[in-house]
Amino acid sequence: MKVIAQMVGIGVSHHSYGFLVAHAGAQKTHSLHQHENHLKERTMNKPIHSVFDSAQLTLFTGTDRYYRLSRLCVITDGVKYMADVAGAYWLVDAAASYLLELGTADWFVLVRLVACDGAAVLTLEDGNGGVRAQQMIPCTDFPIAQQLIYAVWDGANWVLMLPSEY
């Protein structure tokens, strides 16, 4: 039986809430309503960090696990925490998109987000101050003024990590 997987985004990142799967030719499919109920049940059974605490980011040293972001990008425990709690999967998705465009000639890229007054600038640098890519973000509610993410090419994947995880 052929299986078709479709990413579902209900106002949240698809990375944290998985897939809606429907079998081709099958009578029974999951409705959006059923999926929303499933999300509510999962959320109710897990502790939720309602307030982002940037001081928690420095507590991440190394990682226990890598989380697949795309075919060539993974994130560490610390970046996943930041994305989950700060609602910043858009940030890691944007960084990953630029990394795939830039290629792997440089094994290290510094991803810098500077937020001010509800807007931000996302910059990818070579680590020596040279700008590789830059994007203006006209509207964001990112909770801190600046966030750094290190992106390191390990020969097979871009690994996005917090500076304390390097």
C-alpha cells in the first residue's frame, strides 16, 4: 500500500508536531479536527515552558541527541529548546535555507539574529566578520535582543548548535 505523508502546520512549526498520514485509496483518513485533538492531548500531557528564559541556553553543553531539520541539517538539544520555547523554528528554518544555498565551502558559519522594536536582522557570517547572507525580518516577537547559533559542517550535515554546545 502506498503511503502519502503530508506536513501539517496549525499555526506552529511542523518540526514539533509531526505528520498527518493518509493511505492512498483508503476510505479512512485522519481529519484536521482529529489531528488538532491529538495535538491538544500531547500538549496537555507534557510540561510546557510558557516563558522563555535565555539564561537556560547557557546550560546546554554538548548534546545528547540530534534532531533532523532537513535532509542536510540537524539541530542540537539547545537549539531545539530555543526553537520550542521561544517559538523560533522560523529562525532555524531560515538559517538552514541559507546554509543550503551557501554550500559547504566554509565548514563554519555564524548565524546572528539581532532583534529590536519588533523587527530583526538575520545575518550569516563566516566567523571573521564577513557577511555571507543577510535578511531583514520586518515583524518578530523573538524574546531576546540577540541570538547566536553556530552552524558547523560535519562532512554530512550542517549541525546548528548554541555557542555553549560548541
